[in-house]
Amino acid sequence: MPHSYNKLWTHAIWATKDRYPLILPEIESILYGYITEQFKSLDCPVSIINGMNDHIHCLFLLNPQKSISEIIKQIKGSSSHFLNQSDLIKEKFS
């Protein structure tokens, strides 16, 4: 019986709420490191992650057991929670 194989690279882009410039240079590496670890925990290895002060670009390998929306929802929620709990920025991050 033949087996199927898939390897889907996904380029996801998401922005801060109302595109406020909340991703400051001094927190970028901390935030991107946290997001990379979250992707790893979902079995979605990250090739590259970068962005601007109001949005993030991420290229990752999609886990075939999960949907894109499920993964992005988890990443966005956990990273917002992480930033809000760590007091790295003055404003509420969303």
C-alpha cells in the first residue's frame, strides 16, 4: 500500500492590533526566540522569522496533523500572553 508524504512550507504574516508599532528592536530577538520555540512545540520547524515594528513574517514547515489556523491562533495567543506577562513593553500587547 503506497504511503503519502507532504512537506508544506507556509509563509505566515500577522500584525499587531491596529498595526501599532509595538515590536521594538530591543524585544525582537526575545519575541522571535519565543515564537520559534512555540512553533517547535507544535512540531512546525521554523526556517526564518523576521518582521517590522508592526508585523511579523514567519516561514515554517506545516505539521500535517494540524491546521494553519490552529497553529497561528496558538502562536499569536501565546506570544501576546508572553509579552504581556514579561513586562518587556509598557503598552498592552495584542
